[in-house]
Amino acid sequence: MSSRDLILGRIRQALGPDPEVVDVPRDYRRGPAPVDLDLLVERLVDYKAVVHRVSDVPGAIRGIIGAGRLVVPPGLPTAWLPPDVPFSVDDGLSAAEIAAADGVVTAAAVAVVETGTIVLDASPDQGRRILSLLPDLHICVLRPDQVVASVPEAVARLTPGRPLTWISGPSATSDIELNRVEGVHGPRNLHIVLRETA
């Protein structure tokens, strides 16, 4: 007998031959809740992301990347990019070409105030998952209408089956001695450009 069988057997014995089935309420926090952009910013910053609340997206990106070279997904609006910053469109770039870029600019599918999380779903303006993982700098442009209060609201906006990347700050992990190491599983630097106007 396996440990699994032993545990399940004990549970069945404790429940008895005719266990009572209780309805579990599933209507918790399903409706839209007020969105607090200041709280989202606070949580993103707490996760060590840098947040830029601007109306000039190209100006913000220019200030972040400096003289560096960007890689962008094919559906990213070119109006977001500064005219003097070189960029490559990911039309099948190799991993080495993506990793050689100084940064990547993507859009987002949704952001969650409750957890300080940005979600990418590989839409044309977000691109392949590899784009947000290889470059050391990820610049993510977010509109206020993409922000929701809770995780259930975010999940309701997402399409099942799409490849999702849930980002709560730059990549970070800790070793057994709790020494924080950044950049192991993704970019060490995350900048959120929160558009103040549509």
C-alpha cells in the first residue's frame, strides 16, 4: 500500500459511509471592484519595479533606455517608440539576437492591484515569452483601463489556453542562506510605463 492510498483510506474512514456534501460558495469577489492605481504603483515598487506615470510614452522609454538598442514584438505600436532609439522587431529573431538587445518593450494584457502583478498573454503587442525573459531590461507599457483590483477579475479577462506570464517585479530568487539573487529567471530590471492618458 502506498502512502497516498493510506492517507486517502484514513480520510474515507473519517468521513464515514455517507458523507454530507456541502455546497461551497463560488461567488466571492467576482464583480468589478474599484481600482486603486496608487496602490498598484506602491506594490510594484515594493517588488523593486520602477514605475513611470507619464503621458509621453516615447519620452519615458527614451529616458529609460538611453542610447541602448531595443527589441520589440511585431504588434507593438511604433508610436510608443522614440524615433532616435534603434530597435529590432521580433520576426523570428534568435535567442542570441534577443539576448544581445539592451532591453525589450512590450504591452500587457492586464495588471492586478491586489498582487502588484502584470500579466502578458503573448498577444502581438506582447510577443513571445522569450522576449520578456532574455533581455536584462523589460519595459512594459500599461494603460489604466487594463488594471483590475483582484486576481479573479484578471483571470476573467484572460483567454484560457494562451501562454501567460505573470510578472511581480524583476526576476529574483534566494539561495539557502536567503541571499537575494536577481536576473536568474528573467530580467533584473523591470520598468512599468503607466500611461496617464489614453
